Amino acid sequence: MISNKLIKDGAMRFGEGNISGYIACLLGFLCFLGVLAFHFPQYLTTPELRQNYDVDFLRTLMLVCLTIAGSLGLLNFVRNKRKRLGAIAWVFVIISISLGGHRVEVGDFDSATFYLGLDWFILDLLGSTLIFIFIEKLVPHKKEQVIFRPEWQGDLNHFFVNHLIVGFVLLLANSFVHKAFGWLVLTDLKVFINEVPLLAQVFMIVLAADIFQYTVHRFYHEVPLFWRFHGVHHSAKHMDWLAGSRQHVLELIATRCLVLVPVFTLGFSKQVIDLYVIIVGLQAVFNHANVRIKFGWLQYLIVTPQFHHWHHSSDKAAIDRNYAAHFSFIDYLLGTAVRGQAEWPTEYGVVGDYMPVGMFKQQLYPFKKSKSDDE
């Protein structure tokens, strides 16, 4: 973990070595993970993603990334700017090359029952940083908020853990819904749904999942025991693309298992489910992002960053409001939408700011007695 001392006030300024240093560290670290994935694909990669890989392209991409990481790291040394960042980048580059780098051969292998989604983590982190950091700088809600805002390291750790356990979560969720709700699957309904046009199916799966998710979400807020876990997610005091990753592992598993129930029982095809997963991933990150985009009348139909930011506000009028994840009209219909407030909230986090800082402490928090229990 990189210390805040390297970042000072968190601002990224040209000429100070921070930008080149962190890009070098990121690319070097991702290359190291990529080499590990090449060596142990059966345990570290996601079966659904493996089917779509172009291995030659990935090898070329890794070579380019190693070159850029090494060059930027060396640049920091030559310019005497952030040498420590350059050294960290070169450590990852050297280890990656010594382990075979882009030349690691991948032979035939049998898929493991349990796997870590290391490839999903690499792709998601790289894609999220390239896309959402750019959007946040292009159309920011809070212009003064820096990339390395307070507590970013803990949220990056949440991001890392939550993506690595994707294989376990999917395996557990599939097993749960098949055993507990297999009797609910109706063949005639499944046939009917699969005959509906693709776009209509996508709307149906998102709506069905969101209605179910809305119900589960309300339980998290209104049942004290469940709130102890969900409060971890709400403890973020700065909203950006990374803040949505702050989540307790047990809540993550429970939510995936429960939301998968309507998806499974209604019998949607794999193609529709894949599209749903993409929509969920993009919207979840986007709605937590530090962006200000006008959606006009659409804000009353779909969940936007403005709508979801109010859900994270510590303002009294926003407590236990705006539960929907995809369709805001659900909250408006059920009377749980924030109304009559300012355009955007100014403060975020849990009331009382009692949540400890850091991923490990936050994971342990629900099991410890706190002052908030007596309030």
C-alpha cells in the first residue's frame, strides 16, 4: 500500500512526477497480475472471460504495458521526481519479466471448480481508471475533489477483494438459487420470455432485478442488524467511481444471491444475463462517480448520479431514501424518493461518522459492539 505522504494534498500536477509515477506503478502491478494469470489460468481467471480472449493480443498488450511502466519509472529517476514510485514500478516490471513476462506459455488445462477473478479485476480496474477518472475530470460535480481523495486506499482494497472473490460469489449464488428456488422455474414462462424481443428482455430483467433489489435494500436500511453491514457502504464521505466498491463481503454475497433469484426463476437466456451484468457494473460505478450531468426528465425514470448521491447523503431528509439501483420511478411510485431538496447534497457518510477507517476494520465492524448500538 502506498502512503499518503507520497501524495501530499492528493492533487495530480504535471511536472511533479506523480502522474508518470502512478501510471507506471499501475501498469507494472497489472502486468505482474497478468503474468500470474498466465501461469495459473485455471485458478486465477474467469471461465466466461477466457472464452473470448485473444491471447496474442494480450501478450502484445502486456509487452506494451511493461515497456511504458519501465520507461515512466526510469523517467522519474532521471528527472529526480518521485523516485520511490519509479522504484515500485520497476520492482513489478522486473518480477514480471523474471516470471516470463508476455512470453509465458499457456498449455491445456482443466477448469477449477473455484477460481479467483484476477483477469476480471485487471480489466475492470484498467477500464474504470481510464474511463471514469477521465469523465470525472471532464464533467466533475465537485471540481475541488482530487483523484487521491481521503480513504482512497481502503476503497481500492475493497475493489481488489470484491473482484477477486467473484468466482466464489457466483458459485455460491448459483448453488443457492438452484437449490432454494429451482421449484419456482416454470417452463412455459421461460419459453414465453425467451420469445420476447431482446431489448424487451433486457428491460424486463433489469426491472425484475431492481424491484427485488429495492426490497432487499430497504431491509438493509430498516433492520438494525442488516444496517451494521450495509453501513460500511454508506460510510464513504467522498463520492467517486471507487466509492461504490466500499462494501462488506457478506453483504456482497447476500445481495448477489438474492438478486439472482428473479433472474434465475424467470428463465432469461445467457445473452440477456450477460447484458444485465454489464449494465449493473457500469451503472453502479457511474452513479457513485463524481460527475455532474444533466439528465432532464430522465432522472424521474432512471437512477442517475444525482439521484444516488442523495441516497448517500447524511442530510436528515435523505436518510432511507432513493433505494432503487436502476429505475428511479420505483422510488417515486412507492414514496421513498428524496423531494424538495437542493440539487445536490453537500455531505456524505453515516450520521455520527462512527465507521472506522480502512477495509479490514470496516469488515470487522459489524461484529463489534459500538456506541451507535445504544443510540
